[in-house]
Amino acid sequence: MPYLKKILFAACLLPALLLTRAASAAAPSPAVTALLTQALSDYPGKEVLMITVDYPPGGADPVHRHDAHGFIYVLEGSIVMGLQGGKEQLLNVGQTFYEGPADIHTVGRNASATKPARFLVLLIKEKDKPAVIPVN
């Protein structure tokens, strides 16, 4: 009987997950501005990439990963961040968030449907590798 309960639970959860993913896909895309790329001479093959991300009202990211150490600092508004296997976190101006190279970034969105949000991202990554890797 526990096996049947698991199947029923998964069957009930699947439509909600699909709707959440569809809602993210329909959300307005963020604007990304590159501020700095700097090779790290003390760490051969590594570089720092600094960007700002501007979420329009209701804006969101698709599911992705960075293959980098990512440090986020909220500059304006409020954002919601979440990693696979973790809880969503509401971040306000001045708050920070970290994601590691193996983390899947499942939630990244503006917490407001009426106000923009902006945050600074510092990525420590392999030189010449993409900053964002889509996850399907």
C-alpha cells in the first residue's frame, strides 16, 4: 500500500510542477548587464564575472545552473531564490544568497508583480565557460 500512495502523490504533484514551470516560462525575462570580467592570476584558469540582473515586475529566470560559485546581493526590490532540494528564500535589499557549482537554481524571480527588482551577482568560474547553463 505505501507504494500506491507514492504513485498517487506523484500523480497529484506532477500537474502542479508542470504549471509552475509553464508560469516561469511565460514570465518576463530579466535584463543582464555585464560589469566586469577579471582573470584571477592566483587561480590559473579561473575568472570573476560581475553582473547586474534586473527583473521586471513578475520577471523570472528559467531553471539553470552556473558551474560556478555565485554570490548575490539585492540592490532594489525583493527577489525569491531557491535551489533544488532547498527551501525558497525571500530576499530584500541588502540581503545575500549563495549557490555552489553543483547547485541547480530552480527558483529565481521577482517577488513583486508591480515593482522591479535588481541584484548584483559575482561568479567565480572557469575561464571561457558559459556563465549560465540551462537545465531542462
